[in-house]
Amino acid sequence: MDIYLVGGAVRDKLLGRPVVDRDWVVVGATPEDMLAAGYKPVGKDFPVFLHGDTKEEYALARTERKTGRGYHGFAFHADPSVTVEQDLERRDLTINAIAEADDGHLVDPFGGVGDIETRTLRHVSPAFAEDPVRLLRVARFAARYAPLGFTVADETMALMRRMVDDGEIDHLVPERVWAETRKALAEPMPQVFVQVLRESGALRVLFPEVDALYGVPQRPEFHPEVDTGIHVELVLQAAAKLAPGDALVGWCALTHDLGKALTPADVLPRHIMHEQRGVAPVRALSARLKVPTDYAAMAEIVCRQHLNAHMAFELRPATVLKLLEDLGALRRPERLETFLLACIADKRGRLGSDEADYPQADYLRACRDAAAAVSSKPFVDEGLQGPAIGEAMKRAQVTAIAGIKTHL
């Protein structure tokens, strides 16, 4: 048998990036050969094995044939006659279709090395269009490698548009859309994920609540970029700088202003009550994509409360307490930190404001610490019972927050 290092490990090695996971393709072997060599079988749809020591994946070289719509509509064929070139042909992008032999020789039948040099994301073959997940993967790779100068090839973008027009993308299951989105939000430039989806037409199908923000004007004195869709891109960019790799902050950044698409036309470019209007589309998007509960809940709070955070110094102490309680921040301070990162990203996600200060953050942290320091013990010692203890604590917490405000 011949064994080749394939996929992302070869790509990142050529890019000079750290290689995190290594995948291997085995040519000229049967499942029985692999078992005899001590590999452990794990694959259901096609033969994949784990190395006994490294636990890395070794897959038998295979071809695939489209049998139906969507991600699962494929039949796989693996036997010792399948070549490494045939295996590489079924992959999505040329930069992922390079194999390295044990002597270091590269097998590059589709020009992936050249596309790495020219910083191009290009599909391997027309079979790319058979798997709608690949459209999301291209957008995610664009978000990852945009800092290195990578862009999507014109012919690949044209193929992605046809995939949308042909309805292939309609067969994506929510779990796969969310899995790719979550990964993309943790990439260095998540706004590029949105840009590529929009250019291909996929944004209006998969994220219509986000797509609807483009072309919606905002007041230029607060938003020099004017277009709400561009603002969301800038907020995503700011979030990635503030919290690298934090997909939760990224999700909140993506969804915080969905209510602006619902502002009545006669009110524009003002967006009165957009925080409240945004709750319904945030819930709808989270439900449709089956977003985890913690992501859905935090996105809703950021949507509903981000304007209060911006106005924190103007809020009454009792309102500040309600904000902290809404967040659950008295018991879980990390929730306040996620909220504040999203709010800072919103502030900085405007033309010319990418380094803007946000003193509201330290103020809200101080208010949170003051309120959390209030103990029930003094009130129990006074003889209070039941709800009276909670009411007394709340009054004390409001007083403690008022004390923070007077020392500004």
C-alpha cells in the first residue's frame, strides 16, 4: 500500500501555517489489509481507520457518485484500484487537493500549488456543485485566508451562483449551515464569510434576516458607513479583533441589528425601537438554524440591550440593575464580558471608529461587582423572611450602583 498526507495538512504546510490535524489516504489496500496492519475501523459510509498509536485518520482512496439532492446524496466506491489522483478529484478546492508522498513528493493534479502562490480559492471540478456544503466551506475558507490575500476565483463564484439559482443550496440541513457558520465566526475575518455568501446569492437564502440589512440607511452622524449591512460587516471585523476565535461574540455581532431591516420606511434613517423589533428575527434565525441555547439567548440579549449599554451613564441605577439581571451577570460575570465585547464591537464597527474608547464597559463592570457584593446576611440577621429579603437586597443593590455613579 502507498500512504499519502492529504488535504489541509499539506495546504497549511505549504502556507507556512501550523499543521493541527493530519489526514492520510491509503492507495492499493483493502479493509482487510488495514485491519491486518493494526488499524481500527471507524467509518460507516466509507472505509476510514484510526492509526493505533497516533489516532490519526487513514481513509482508503475512493471516488464518489451523486445519487440524490443535498449533502447525503452520494455513493462512495473504494477499492485498491482507485488512484490518489482520483481521490483528490472528489475534493472541493484545488488547495485542498494536494497529496504528499512519504518521500516529500507532491501529487498536484489540479494546480493547487499554483493557486496557493496566487492566493486563489478555486474549485477542483464541476462536481463541486453537487455538494451544497461546499459553498459554505468556500466562504469559510475565504474568511480564514483573507488576511493572506486569498480571494474566490471568478469561475468558482459563478458556479456558486448557479448552485443557488438551481436550488441545490435549498437542501442544506440546518445543522450543517450552523456548523460551518460557527466555524466561520471564529475565523480572523468573519465579515468575508458574509460577503462571499452575499456575492453568491446564498445570504438571501440562508440568512434572509441579515441580507435584508443591506441598503437600509442609518443616520450618517452616528454611522458614516450609512448602509446597515456594511455596519454589520464592520462589527464582525471589530468582534474578531476584540475576541479572536470567539464565535459567540461573532454571532451576537452578526445579529445585533436585525431589527433595523424592519424599521418603517417613513422613519428612516432613524431606527427607533429597533432593539425591540430585532428580537423576533433573532429568535427566528436561531430557531431555523437550530442554534445552541446559549448562543440564541445571548444574541437576543445583545439585540435587546445593546443600546442601553451605550447609554449606560444615562440609565437610572434601577435600570442598570435590570440590565445586569437580564444578563444573569450577578452570578455569571462571564456573561457580562461577552455582552460588553459585542457592544464594544458595535461601537467600533463604524467608519473611523475602529479604536473608539468604551468607558461604559468599566462602569458596568463596577456596577456589577457592587451589586454582586450585596449579601443577604444582614437582612436575615434583621429578621426579614421570604420575599422581604429579596426586596431588601434589590434596594441595597440599587443603592450600591448609585454609589458607583456618584463617584464617576
